[in-house]
Amino acid sequence: MTLTTLASLARGSGDVPLELPDGMTASLGCDAVGMPEEYGRQAEARLPQIGCVFADGARWWWIVPSDSAVSLDWPVPLRYAVGAVVPAGTRTPRLIRRPGVAGAAPYTPPIPLYLALCRITGTVPLWMRTTAPPPSSQSASR
């Protein structure tokens, strides 16, 4: 069984694949980050480069390279969709933004998108969270 077959089985019948515009290729594969429209508008104003963005009503889906969830903890209420296959909403997703440069990749860079969404949601980025135990009162050099 191939990875594509397994992904298809896991998706379920109510899911919808986001279709890239004609002539656009996703050489790095593609996933999608979904968010409320309000967050999408705020993120758009903060990012210097935007790839393809789809809307299905109140939710916007931003195309990012595959595996953009690795080592990232996307903040709530965002939703990460592997393979850019998103849950069916009340409307069919439609393309609302695309790169303005001919031949550009369909991606929004994931790290700037992640940082913008952390700021919008008031979430501390994963790598800035402290998990180290408090310093011991005893000296380590004896």
C-alpha cells in the first residue's frame, strides 16, 4: 500500500482537496493551515510574501510546504491539513489569493506565517517556551 493510498483512506468522504491554479506546481508537496477569516486578514497584513490562500466561508486555508507541522505547534484555533485536504465546509473552497509573480511557488513561508499567527493568537512560539527545571540550590561542582 502506498502513502497516497493510506492518506486517501484516512481522509474520509467529507474532505475536499485544495486544487492549485493551472500551471502552478508544488515541488515540495503541500499542506494547508486553516484559520478563521479574521486571523487570515491579520496575518496577510503582517507577511511580506503570500502564496495561495483559499476560503470556504468563514475559514481561510493557506498553502504551505509538506511537513510544515514538524517541530511546530500551530496555535489554537488553527487547523493543519496534511496534503491540503480540508474538511468540507458550508462552501466549496475557492482561491482568493495567489502569488503575484509568474512562476512563483504556491507556498506561504511557514515560519513567518507561524510567528504571525502566534502573535495574533497570543501564543508563545514553541522554541521560546521554557521547560527546563528551576536551578538547584546545591552547587554541581563538589
